[in-house]
Amino acid sequence: MRAIMVMFDTLNRRFLPPYGAQGIHAPHFERLSRLTAVFDNAYAGSMPCMPARREIHTGRHNFLHRSWGPLEPFDDSVPEILSQAGVHTHLVTDHQHYWEDGGATYHNRYDTYEFFRGQEGDKWKGQVADPVLPPSPSWRSDAGRRQDWINRQYMRTEDLHPQTLTVDAGLEFIGTNAADDRWFLQIECFDPHEPFFTYDEHRSHYVHDLPGDPSATTDWPDYRRVTESAEQVDRMRAEYAALLTMCDKSLGRVLDAMDGHGLWDDTMLIVCTDHGLLLGEHGWWGKNVQPWYDENIHTPLFIWDPRSAVRGERRASLVQTIDFGPTLLDYFGVPAPGLMRGVPLGGAVAEDAPVREAGLFGSFGSHVNVTDGRYVYMRAPLRETNDPLYEHTLMPTHMAGRFAPEELRDAELVGPLPFSKGAPVLRMPGSTWGNPHAFGTLLFDLENDPEQRRPLLSDELELRMATLLTELMRDSDAPESQFERLGLPAAGPVTAEHLLARRQYELVLASTQAMPPAEEFARGSANVTTRLGDLLADEGTRAAVLRHLPLVANPGFARRVADRSPYQLAATTPGVSATALRALDEELAGLDVA
């Protein structure tokens, strides 16, 4: 028995023909849907990238206890468990986050692995001279974008692209080991994650007749509100579609290898992703700051299980990322550790057997969310301060760096946690970039409102969903601080006094205001398109800024955003509304600024 997992990063199911997409060239995803069971209610869990991978390894949710980080010393790892049971595990990937501080313990759980360089500003090729960057709608000019443009010079043809090299390596492993038994191969492509860098073969399906400057780089949207023109939005979405088409070509190569080596009789195939991406929907690009809308959290999933040999059928069972690891263990006949909360999906593939009533998802310090497959409940913090929020870890690293000493000054050794196998953990105050409180608590009916445009106000429905949410948090061993942060009971029933959707509805309405064009404010010597650093340095404008943007009263935060204008801050930070922008601009216009 063998198993192959093909994992694409940032794969938006709404761009895939098997899930109803129109105008997308993806013949191999259509082919895949005829060869597998296609899941219509697959959801991610812990967001974003490495938290999702921790779920695959551990079969447990990550986001209630800590932010992005490595596997903990007490974590069970499915690839490692398989290896100990005599299954050779091999990882091929171009996902550079594995090699950063916050991902450094994952790849060593496999017996063997290969890594291919160059994605998303990976610190790969050294060049002292600054490259000449093309025009871009991006507001950022950070080191990552500079490095990315250098890296691209070393992948001028598709055969040199890290996605291609990753799949090449996966096919090499298959060819070398096709006659052998008991192995697991994970082919993990960073694409179609941004930047959406691909080649004319794939772009020709989408961008050849779009308006706009063809010399501009429109393949890397900032994570913020949409401020671009409709033409720019269309071009960025087309660039994403082009990269997805390149992924489709890679998928076809894997399916060809399954055919060529006769693997379908005894080899499981899972094709999945960690999450999707907002591409202008809900007025946002990207992920992380805004709520986890359907485009980001409702994921594609295709499974071929030779035990049941189900092909070309749809599955309605509600499944999640935490199920992938237990599914692999079950397939190889290896017992799953009792701490895992995921469920093997063999029965769901075979006969659409129910897996769970509801699924939990979110990211650290953001909304905590639950879905039953029809309704989605997004629980915002009770207070604007979004507290108490604590990191719980024995591996104090962020995505690309260690925790700073000042973050650790208030750390205390607590525990053990119910799943830390007797080990205490460090607990310290945590933080988030945006404040989820600004969006309010949201409740949606996906059956009647699949675009999530009409938040519901139903106390009866909210009570049911809040009860499901609370039960799942308890089952996931959420710390008491999370219940307090959300205004939910750590023990006992959820009652009407715990409901928030109606109480926070004004926040919901304010957060959905469209971002006005910057041109509306370009007047006078000081306005909301002026650098915050300049506005705060001038005695005449400082008071006005602090009156309308109290969040920049924090000196540390003010330094971090000094190069941004109030307009740019509003586009990247929930809580700064269009109303606040207009009020600040009006006051600045009335000042006599030299």
C-alpha cells in the first residue's frame, strides 16, 4: 500500500471547474474529479500556512493556543508515526516557510525530503545592487519583494520554476519506488500562493486582452482592502487563474504517473490545500486580517481510496484538515494517538458516512468560527481590547524570527496543557495585527447567501451555533482565556446573555463600508494621504490625527506605520472606517498648515 498527497497552497475552490468555476482552463482538475470522491463540505481549520500543517501532522487544532509556529516537543507527527511503523515518508516541496524559524521542525519528521528554492521572496540568490522593479499597484517596497524580483531572474523558463522542480522530484520518487510497498509521498507546491508568477503559456488564457499597462507587475496583491480600479482587480484575478492553470498542468503530470506506473489499484491519492485567498471579494485582498470568509476557508478536496474505489461521486460529509493525518494512519493500519481529534475519512469516501456535526476554524487571536455545513458563525471578541489573549508554547518563534525578549518578559511557566503530555508550557501575552472586534460577530446562511453578503440576526440560530462553537472549543482543550476573550462560558450552558451578533451589528455595518478612492482626499497641504509620520510630527495636525485615529497614540505602533498615510492605514487595519477617514480629512482641511 502506498499513498500520495498533492498539496497546493492557496487553492481557491471557486476557481476550480469541479466546483462550478467558469472560464478557467483546468482540464486535469476536471479529470481528477472523475477519478476521485469530490468533497463539497471540506473546511480548513487553523490558519494560515504552518498552523494548517501542524493540523495535518497532529490531527488537532492549533489556533486556540498559539500563533504560527513549529511543531512542539509534545506534538505527535503523522509522518513520523508512519516512519516508525515502517512506512517510508518523503516530502518534496518549494514551500520556503518550512526553512524559517516558525517551520523548522516539520520537514525533519519525514524520512527524506527535498526543497526547491525561490518562492515568494525566499532568501535565495544574493545580489547587492538593487534590481530595477517594474511599476506595481503595491504600496509595499519591502525586502521580500526586492528578493523576489532577483529570484525571478533565475527561473526565466518553466523548467527552472520551483513548482516544476518540485513535481519533477515527486515523479522521480514515484519512478524509483513504484515497485516497492509502504511509502507515503507528499508533493507540496507553494503555488498558486502569491506572487502569481507564471509563464505566457498559462497567462495567454486570461490576460492577453485585458486593459492596463502590460509592463506592470500585477501578480502580488497586498493584504488589504481593495483600492484598485476594476481593471486592476480583473488583471490580478487573471494572474491568479494563470498560475492555477500551471498547477493544473503539474497535477496532470502526477495523474499521468499514476496511470503509467499502474498505481491506482493500491495507492491512495489525496489532492488538497491549506486555504484559499480573497481576490477582491468582500472588498479585500488576501487573508489573516479579515474574517475567514468562504473563499478562504471552504476548501477543495479530492480523495481516491483504492479500498472502496469510489470515482466521480460527490460527498457531502463535513470534513476538515485535522482529518488528513488520521486518514493516512488508518489507510496504513497504524493506530492514531488518542490525543488526535481528526477522523479517518475512509467511510466518508466509501459511502458518505457522516464525520461530524460541525467544524471549528480560525486563526490565533481572530474570530473563532464554526460551521455545520450550511450556517457559519463567526464569533468576534467581546471587547475591543481583544483580551485576554495568550500564546502557549515551548517553541517561542514566529514565522520568520524568534520571540523578542520584550515579548518574553511577562512569560510564565504554566500547565501542563491537556495535550502536552505532562510538560508545562510558556504562557505570555499574544497580539494580532488587526483587531477582529472591528468586524463584529457574523452569522451567515451559505445555502441562501453563498456570497456571505447578508449577515443574519437570529437569536435562536445564534444560540445553536454558539453552543456548537463552545462545545468544540471545549473538546479542543481551549484555554479559559479564549472563552473569556469571546464572552463564552468555559463550563455550563450557553444562554441568551452570551449572544453578540445583535449587540455588535453596528460594527458589522461599519466594517462593510466600501473604501473610498484616494482621489477623494487629495486636497490641501495636509490630508489623509499624507504620511502619518509627518502628520504626527506637526503640532497642528497631531491632535487631529489622535482624535480620529486613537490607535496611533501607541508610540510603538506609530513608529511601525509612520511611512503609511491614514488612508493606507485604513486600507490595512480594520477599525479605521471610511467615516473616520472623512472626518479626519475634513478637520485637516480646516487647519492652516504651513
